[in-house]
Amino acid sequence: PILVHGPRSKEFESNFAAYTKAPHAVSVSSCTAALHLSFFYLGLGEGDEVVVPAQTHAATAHVVELCGSKPVFVDAERETGNIDIDQVEPLITERTRAISIVHFLGMPVNMDRINEIAKKYELFVVEDAAMAIGTYYKGVHAGLLGDVGCFSFYPIKHMTTAEGGMLITQNDK
């Protein structure tokens, strides 16, 4: 039986959506692919800027560059390893289109503060939840707190399929 196409992947997407309570889930080849797809989905491109955490896998910034956009790096909080939210707002310019956060090692980012900033400046929020399967923030699964959530199933992650990723969203855009 084929594992990466057809009914098994559709079943996996359906089960993952049910587990996270996401209305939509799409399996992809990796979390990097999910992140890359999410920026295209949100319409980012040449000349746009995306605020990204400096402490993460290089793919978090590389996918921004693959879309022709510029990553703007923010240091990590000492206590959690997550993006230092106090440093985000001063880096926002007229070119900023999104904030990309990472729930570092499954520690949820303070999404109330991130979403408050995003709303104030009309920015998208992309959640890199590569290591956040089973992570909740105020009762909501990671990946459903911004515009798009991206997960990894690489062997070192919390749940593995030997490879692969998932993109989830609540939006019907």
C-alpha cells in the first residue's frame, strides 16, 4: 500500500485535524514545505518583511527568503527560548507583513500579546509548531492561534512519520 498519497494521507490529515480541532489540515513533505506554502498562501513576496525568532531552525528564516521577503530577526527570551515579544514591535516597518513565531520545544508563545501586535499593525501570524504537537495555549492547540500552523514529523520531533509535515488553518481564505 502507498503511504504518502491517496487514502492513507487523507485519513492522516483528517485524524490530525480532529486531534488539533482544526477545520483544515494538509500534509506536505516537511515542516519547511508547510512554512513555505503558508507564506505563499498569505500572499507574501518581494519587498515584504517577516519578523522571525533568531533561535530556531534555519528553515524558519529560509522560507521567508524563498518567497522573496526579508526575515527580520528577534532575540529569544532567556526563560523560554521563545521570541522576545518586547523586541517585536520596534522592528515593525511599513514593509512588515507577518510575524512568524516558534513554540520553542513545545513551550507556547504568549499568543495574546503576539496577536495584539499583529492586529494593531494588520499583520499575519505564522506559527512554526514543528515541536508543539500536543501543546495548548489557553485550551487551544498550537497552530490554531495565528493564521497558519505548521508541524513536523521528522524523527526527532514529538511525533514522527519518519518525514513529513502538516499545515493547518482555521481560515477559509
